[in-house]
Amino acid sequence: MHRPHIVRTPDGRSLEVFLGGPEGGAPFLFHNGTPCAGLLYAPFVEEASERGMRTIGYSRAGYADSSRDPGRNVADIAADATAILDAVGADRFYTLGWSGGGPHALACAALMPERVIATATIGGVAPYPSDGLDWMAGMAQENVAEFGAALAGPVELRAFLEAEAPRVGSVTPDQVAASLRGLVSEVDRAAITGEFADWLADVFRASVRNGIWGWFDDDLAFTHPWGFDPSAIGSPVAIWHGAQDRMVPMAHGEWLVAHIPGARAHLHPEHGHLSMVTSIGLILDDLLAHGEASPPE
């Protein structure tokens, strides 16, 4: 397991950061999902390393050992990403956000145009509300209940997450699929095995090690204005989404493709929310190819 580094932000907070791969490799910032800590998934690091990339993972504010940033919105990740990248000596970088990490990767693309080379999202959520998108249509009931609590207000959301946190904080690899209940389709359930199940259990448990606050702040950030306009992104973006996704329905990916200029659609009928990670090699190849084809700002 990669040991964490602690990065201090200008406002005095601490961020838990993980590094993997060649020290001189092209920086690759990975934004994990919700609720997840920043522990790196070894196959991701291996695939990135084979392509000359250095993987940078981190726990968003409030998760694991990263200090909370109360009231943060999605756009606030740009300042934290800047602190992380400066601390590890990285200038221009590639970025990928999975699930709840998707909006945060897009925030980097929108707000750090001089540094982001290319961006990809996997199963990323669209802004709430979004014109032309029935935001919760097609979500499993578990996510409908969670986001419904977020929309009801902080008191309701806190109560909901505090009831869920013990399950997340004690999950074992063999319990991950069952613990996700209706959120996983059959293709996703089949993917939760071996090293992937081990990693999911690790990042879930670590995410609530010091409370629900990263999860809480993520959910509020997703259901409030993001603080930037995805249509303002000018660098290459790829949207990867599976039609069998019960956590974030593919309509979210389709909306993002339609509203981010030049976004490339990789919409796969055979994949779900979790199974798409088996395509990480293809995703990284696409990220690199379009980044190399795009001139610096």
C-alpha cells in the first residue's frame, strides 16, 4: 500500500495525498468517488506507469485524514488540486474523475486551463439541476433516498449518512457487493471480486474513518451550484459511461457530452458504474492521445 503524504493548503488545512509510478512521469491526478478515500488502486497505477504516467491520488476535504472544508462547492477543488500539484512539483497534468470525482475533474479542467492537458470522467454526475435532464430518473432507490436527503437539507442529510456510515465503515471485501444493494447491476456485481473488492472495501472504510463529513460535503456540493460552467471548458474532455449504471444513469453522461464543447462520448451498453474500471487502459490511451493532440494554452 502506498504511504500517504500530507500537503498543507494555503488556508491551513491538511490533505492526504498518495503517489504511485515513475517519479518523472507525466502527472495524472485521480479524483475518487463518493464516499471514498484517496488510496490508490494498484492496477490503475500499473496501467498508468506503463504509459509513463505518475499517479496522484488524494482524499477530498473531510475524507479520511484530510481536513474538512465546510461549505465547499465543487469549484473549490481547484485550489486543493493546485496545492497538491505544487507540493509534488507537477505543472501541467492529466486528470480523471470517477463517479463523484467526475465533477471535480471537470472543475480542474474549467478553472485550471493553463495546467490541465486533458480530462476524462467515468460515470460522473451532471450538475443539479440541469435543463433537459431528469436528474434522479433511473437511479437506484438507495441513491434517490440519499440525494433526496441532501435536497431536504443538512439536518436530514446528516441523519441519513450517520445511519449509513457504520455499514460503510465496517465493510469487508466479501460484503461490498451486498452492501451496495440495488446500486449495482449484474455486470457491476460480477466486477466486485479479488483485488478490486479489496480496494473498494479499503477506500469505503477509510472514507468515514473520521466521520461523515467528506461524504456530507460532497452530497451538498453535487446538489448545489458547482461554481463553474462546464460549457466553458476548452481543453479535451472524454465522457465514459455505462448504460447499466444504477448509481449515476447514463443520461448524466449524455448531458455532459452535449454541454461540454468537443467532449468525446464513450457510452458503453455493456458496462455499469463499477465495471468500467476494467477499461482503464483504453481510458488512459484515449486521455494521452487527445492530450498530445492538443496544443498547450
